[in-house]
Amino acid sequence: MSLNKQYSSLFRFGKDEVIAVLVVAGVLAFGLTFRMWGDAAGNFDAAIGLTNLLGAFAGLVIVVMAHEAGHKIAGVYQGYEVKIRMFGPGLIGSGFVTLYAQGYIPFVTPNLVSVDARPDLRLGKFRKYDNPSEAAMIAFGGLMASVIMIFVFSSLYAFSGNHLMWLITLGAVIHAGLSFIPFELLNAITKIKYFQSAQSYAPGDGLHLLWWSKYAFIFGLTFIVLFGGLALFATPPSLILAFVLASVTTWMYSKWLTH
């Protein structure tokens, strides 16, 4: 197998990974549109609700797929094989939270990220095997892809005034922000507390960052919150500032990734 084929195989999404993307997008779209199944007068209308749900779902599939593609692209640069893993217990819990809160708290547990160094693709690297700094780079790859998606959909909203674009932007911000919470670790702690066997899960973005540096974790979370706020309330000045922030951070990340 040629080197090009080796690298190209790392970009591919397997069937399980595609399903994981669709499920996360579906759960988040369900939560965001839970209270949008009626007309302006508050009358139930299935056609309106289904249109809102499918529109939000389509946009969020793009958002989540871009986020996961960011992980894979960063992994290729570092010589890692990246696999996206669905966190089943968290997604079931997400559905219950949405139903219990009646849509006032749209919630989802993002997918987990399994990274595996490929020594055959890491010739000349200082370290041939897994290390926390490169896992953090891969985690940041997904977050930077989310930043780009947030800016794209907030720009579409600013220019079109279509509320659905704002809703997808909100979903992208929520998805990126929740990516910092190590739900997989909380699940293990809960099981251990009640003397149950804890299943092993791949880490999420947040845990990859915490293993490397708590300062990187704090910086990333703070940036997503501030950037997301600018994007959600996009007036021309804030949209320009969001564009500058997205451009500068993407450039800085690309330099860090390829140093």
C-alpha cells in the first residue's frame, strides 16, 4: 500500500462514525426545535415542526461532520489514526434531559475521539507513539472546525435573517462548548461510586486537553464562549470581530499543527 493510500485511509469515515455523527446531530436538532412545532399563534402544526426539525438536522449534520473531520485532518498531520466513537449512555441521557426540560435546555453529549499513533507514518518524529500534546492538537482540530462552522452559519444568518441559520449557529456553539465536558469520565465516576463495573470509553475533546494542559482547556473553553456570544448576536461590528478572531486563531493553530 502506497503512502498516499495510507494517508487517504485516515480521512475516511466508517459506517459507525457516520451513524455517530447523525445521532448527535439528530439529538441536538430535536432539543433545539422541541418547542417549534406550531405557528406564531401557538397552534400545533406538524408540517412546521417537521420542517424546523429537518432543517436544523441538516445544518447540524454539517456542523458535527466538520467537527469530526477537523479531528481526522489534525490526526493525519500528526500521523495518527483517529476514530470517532459514539457515547451511547450520554446520548440516552441527553434525550431524557431534553424531554424533562421540555426543550428549554437543548443538550447533547458529543462524540468521543480515539487516537492511535501510527509509527509507520511518524518516521522522523521526536516521539513515535501517543503523547498528550499531539492528542490535544487533534482535539483542537475539531474545535477549530467548529469555530469555522459557527462563523459560517452566523454570517448566513446576518445576511439572510433566516432564524434557522441562527438556530444552527446556536447548536454549533452548544456542541463545541459541551465538547469540553468529560462526560465519559463522569459516567465512570458514577459507576465506581455505586460499585458497578465501569466500561472503558475513549476520551472526548475536554479530557484530551486536560491531560495535556489545564491552561489549554481554560483558554479553549473561554474562547468558545466569547466567540460563540459574538456569533450569536451578530451585528456588523461583532461579525467583523468574529471573523478576525476566527482567522487569527485558525492561522495560529495551523502553525502549531505543522511546526
